[in-house]
Amino acid sequence: MSQNTGIYTKNPGSILAVDGSFAGNYKIATGNVILDDSDFYIAYNGNANGIIRLPVAISGPGNFKGRIYRIKNTTGNWNLTVTAQNLEKIDAATDVTGIVVPPGYYAELISKGTATGTTWELSMLVPIVRSSRVIKLVDVAYSVARNLSTTDRFIIRNEYSQPITNVIIPQSSTSFTLSEPQKVFLNFAAGIDNLATLQPGQMSTIFYRCELYIDNVATGLFQIVPLDGEGSQLQFSLSGVRDLPAGPHTIHAKFSLWLVGGTYSFTSQFGVMSLLLSATHIN
């Protein structure tokens, strides 16, 4: 007759009943590994895609039917592949040679006790719930003081000898660094005052363009607005998401003369009334 064994319990209802804590081996893997009978919980924390190989099935004495491995991918960007060896398969809804555990996911596998074919079963593959937070990479807020004129000024000149048709808007240049590739949320708003436009006679409406640049490359986030005349203001509002690699980056907004209705020569002076620039990512 079978007899149940109890640890810290006098009346075990199962073959083994533990009324208390249970500890299994905890291993941190930073590279490819082959699991054996000393492993239980494995946390992968490598700096590249990794591979964990399950042990080869045994027929007869030494068969480890019911053995459980718990595996977590703790990296932020690298995939972890868990594979069976030889010609063995893993039952993961369909029979496969391996499964991919994405970053932040947890997998549990159990040995079916068979010696060939589908020897392992994927009993669980779930994402880990992470608390997210917004990381501010850039946070620029500028405006002129009340009742004061602008001091950050720039010139646009449309002429043949010394044209100035592109200018980096003052207060918009800055830099930031990413420790890993990220989706970065960009927001920009500016109020630009037309202080003076010197021109021979009357001319049609002029159009100006504002665009965000990252690492001196246009982001495709732009807006084109008309200038209604001297003393008027230009309002720009840009936003979008861009995938950026790890490393240092620069960012600025470029102001450009975009369309003139004719061959007029003129010089315009502008001043920055207000400017907001932010770059954020979710960690």
C-alpha cells in the first residue's frame, strides 16, 4: 500500500505534501546553456539572442518524466530560443523543435517521459507585467518675458548673391543619448514673430516650412504655413514617433523659405516668441 509523506503536516493528502516553502535551484544564464538535472529555474540575462537546450530524453532507468523547467527572459531586447535536442519535439499547440521566449516573457516546460518524438510539453508561455514609466530625454521650454521683445532672432534672405533660406531655430538645438534602441515620441511647438520684411514694393504671400531634424537628417515631421505680412506671427506644431538606435543623438528644428510667388528679393527678420521641444520614451 502506498504511503504519503508529509513535511510539516501530520495528515498529507498527497504522496508528497509540503506545508511550507519550497526551494529549487535558481540560475542566471548570460549565454547559451544545456539544462541538466541540477537546473530548475533559469533567468536569461545575456547581451545577445540566446539558446537554451533541453536535456536529451532517457529511456528506462533515469527517465525524468514530469521534470519541470521554468525559464524567464529578463533581457530588454534579446530573444531567447528554447529547443529540444536531436530529433525531439516540443508540444506547443503544434509539435515544434523550439520556441521563442520574447523579452519579458516566462515559459514553463515539462517532460512527457517519452524517449522519442514529442518529449516535452509547453505548459505556459506568458508575458511579465512590467510597470512602465515615461523617460524624458529632451524637455525645452522657452518664451520671452512679458512686455519684452524677442532677443533670439534670425534672418531669411531671398537674393542671388548671398541667400539665407534655411536656419536652425534658436533654442531648438540640443542632444540626448539612448542606452538601447527605442521608439521616441517627439513634440515641438513654436511661435515665430515676423519683426521686419524689407522688400521692393508689394509681393504675394510667402510660405515657410518648419521641420524637425535628428542627427542632421530630416524626420519627415514638418509643417508649411503662410506669412501674412510684417508684424504677423507663424505658429508651428509638430509631433510624431520615430525609431532610434542606441547612442548619442542631436535634435533641432529648421526654419526654411519654402515658396515665393515671383522672383522677389527681400530680407525678413524673425524672433522666437515661444518654443517647446520634448523627446520621450516609455521604459
